[in-house]
Amino acid sequence: MYGSDNAAGDDSERTAFRKAEKKYKLYYDNSKRKKQPRAVDLSEVIDFKSILESYNRKDEVPAGVFKLPSDFDKPVFCLESRPGFYFIPGALSVEEQRQWITESLASFPQPPNRTNHNAIYGPIENLFDAAKENKVLVEVEQSPGDRLAEIDSVHGAQIAPLWKFSDESNKSCRGDGCKSVLASVLLRKLRWSTLGLQFDWSKRSYNISLPHNKIPEALCCLAKRLAEPAMPPGQEFLPEAAIVNYFALGDMLGGHLDDMEKDWSKPIVSISLGCKAIFLLGGKSREDPPHAMFLRSGDVVLMAQEARECFHGVPRIFTDTESAEINHLELQFSKEDCFPFLDNIRSSRININIRQVF
Ligand SMILES: O=C(O)CCC(=O)C(=O)O
Ligand SMILES: [Fe+2]
């Protein structure tokens, strides 16, 4: 993910954006015997779910918010102070949420899509199944012949050692110094996967020469439909890349801009799944005080035009039963073979953001 707590150095400590991040970030009170999350004042967090409810009931919205006149089948809300920002509460049905959570965990991390684990382990096939089956990723013992074959003839560089899944009960590597890691640990530590044109985090740009598959057709259709309220008239959104972010408790996505796409008149389509989060939408400067808002499973945010220049981030997710607001997903994943999905989503949040790059 982008940036970290203090990515922008000490100066960032003083910006309005940084102050808001610190206000909402998860801290623990260690004073009591039991480690407790520090209480946080959520009174200023915009709640589009209750805005939708009062809009449906009384046709009213709070000051600073308006309902976009649009043909979209759900109400789309905008903020007067942030042109180009659109919020569609509950845009995805419960079934759609289930579908995209399943895809995000079981299919999207599949090679040639890359994940945060690639840099250490190379491509990992079937991570989700391996975690379900209690497998272990083991560094494969290689013969000198294999090692020679691994010298990359073009770059002259040694290719990283190979890792393979093995049954946990397989003791072949015990005590001989070989390295291993549980698949379930890797799944828990999954932080991002990239679909379509691959994003290179080290250069913060798209590397079109990396092998990739097109964005899956069903995700393409969904993104096109969701993008509509923010599209320039007569134009069609072309999904070319997607970043899937996986958040665990305590993770945050630092304030950033998504500015590596060519045409900022096109929206970024951002889908929230799983546990509730707080989203900060700042202005064009980190000094502009950000708006804080809740993001729930099924909500969709569109950022187009001027909003493409606004700093934004996710300082906090909520995993406690009361605040996570994922009861509807418990039912969806209640069958026994769905339990690994439920187990994962109970303590995490997934964000799929889809982009037109060119
Ligand atoms: O997680 C979110 O809702 C926002 C993600 C985001 O801003 C990004 O990946 O660029
Ligand atoms: Fe972003």
C-alpha cells in the first residue's frame, strides 16, 4: 500500500490531513490491565447510510450534501465542497458483496496478478486453497544444476529461490535449516494484489511490460455500470487496471493521490467489502481539513475530475462485532465450505479500486 504512518516525514505531522489521520487511527490504551482500543470521537464522521435513510424517508439531505440527478438505480450523493466526488451507499447487493469477497481472496491473488508476497516468494499459486488445507510454503531444495539454470541469461541476475506448498505434516524439511511459512499466515499478511495492467509500487507507475491478464469480464461490466454517474456524457469507462487492498485491524492507508492515470476526467471506481472503515477525503493540499466518512461493505466511491487531485486515505477499520457491520455477510457465508471466507472477512476489509489507465 501507499505510504505509511510517517511517509512524508516530520512535516506531515503538522498538516490538517495528518492530524485527522491521528485522530481516527487505532491506538491502544495500555493503562488498564486489558489492552483496550482508545475511544475515538466519531461525531464528525459523515454517515451516508443514515443520509440515505433520511433521504428515502423525508427527501432531505444535510447541508453540504446533495443528491445527484442521475439515471443510476440507487441514490448517488455528492459533497458541495468536493466536485467530482460521488458516494453510492449500498451500491452492491449482498450477493454481489459475497461474489467479490470470494474473488478477492481466491482468484485475484492468482498469478500473473502480483501481490505483496511476490518480492519474497515469487508467484504463489492457490494461496487461499493452501491456507484452507493447512499447507506450508517451503523453500525448495535445489541441485547445483537447477541453480545454474536459474541465472537469468538477459539480466545476469539470480532468480529468487523457488517456493512450493507442502503438507504441514510433511517433516522433510525439519531441522535442515530450510525456510517455511504457513499459507494461513501468508493469507493473513496479504496486503494487495494488482489486476490488469500491473502497478509497480516501487516506481509508483504502471509497468505495461509485466505479464498480465485483462480485468475479468464480470468486474469490467460492474465497474462500467458503477462509473456511469461520474462519466463525461457520451463516453464509456474502460477498466484497464485494478488494485485490491486487504486491510487487517490496525492497518491504515496513508494520505495519497492517485495520479498515474492519464485522463483524470475518468473516475476511479472504489468498492468497499467487509468490515467498516473510515475514509478521509482531503483537498488539493494536505493542509485542507479532510472530510471523514464511513465506508461499509457494498458502498462505492467514485473520484473523478477535480476530486482526482484530492488527498485521501483510510486511517482505520473496525473489526468488533458491533462496529464492523457485517452481519448480513455472516448469512451469505454460512455454509460450511464458505467458512474460510467468513473467517477472513470477520477481521478484515477489502477494497477493489478500478482504473482506466490511458
Ligand atoms: O481503501 C479505500 O477505500 C481506498 C483505496 C485507495 O484510495 C487506493 O487504493 O488508491
Ligand atoms: Fe487512492
